Amino acid sequence: MVKKIDHSSEIKELKLKVEELDNNYKRVLADYKNQDRRFKEAQSQIMQFANATLMEKILLNIDSLELAQKHLNDAGLNMVTSQFLNTLSQEGLAPIVSDGQVFDPLTMDCIEVVSGKKDVVTETLTKGYLLYEKVLRPARVKVGSGDK
């Protein structure tokens, strides 16, 4: 006579083990995908801001060109300065609009408080710039004290 062996408990145990391994695999795969996404985002940010130091140095030259333009009022110099700024704007650089705006300590440095409308920028001494919506260089401004 042949004795029947009941393997149902072993099968259940193996099914549970397979299910556990499958869940672990899915979790590890999800972790890998998240890590890969974070790595790519970090790499993209590093590439975007790798040129920040170079841009800051170039801005000093642009300041000089704009100052010369004020005194010389030369069309050729104006064109070159505009082309320079357009090229930098294609790389994520944007000027901070400050004249006539309410003073924003996150994007502006107050150099002097003068008579004028309270907490409103009366004059921009040095233009500020954003690089990919982060402050690269704050605008240096004069702010009104509320006295007229």
C-alpha cells in the first residue's frame, strides 16, 4: 500500500516565501527608482549652479559695461551689453526688478535709507540677479524712510 504524504503545508509555506520575496523585490525596485530620480535631480541642479561663480564674475563686467554706457551713450556698446545679457538669460539668469518696488530683504540689500515712500526702493545702486529663480546677487538699493 502506498502512503500519501500531505505537502499542502509545505506548499503554503513556499507560497508565503515567494510572496515575501516578491514584495521585497518590488520594495527594492521602488527604492532604486526613487534613488535614481533623486540622483538625476541633484545632478541637474549641480549642472545648473556649476556656472554660478563664473556668472558672478561676468556680472561685474556687465556692471562696468552698463556704467560706461550711462556715460558714453554709445549704440554699439548698448547692443553688446544687450547681447551679453540675452545670452546669460538663456542660461537661467534674470534681473531682479527693484526700482519702485516694496523692499524685499530676500532679494535686496538696503545700502541707505533716504527720504521717500516708506519701505519702497527709491534707487537701485547695483542690479541684482536670479539664477534659476534663486538669488545669485541681491540688488543693492536705497529705501524710503517715510519722510518726504
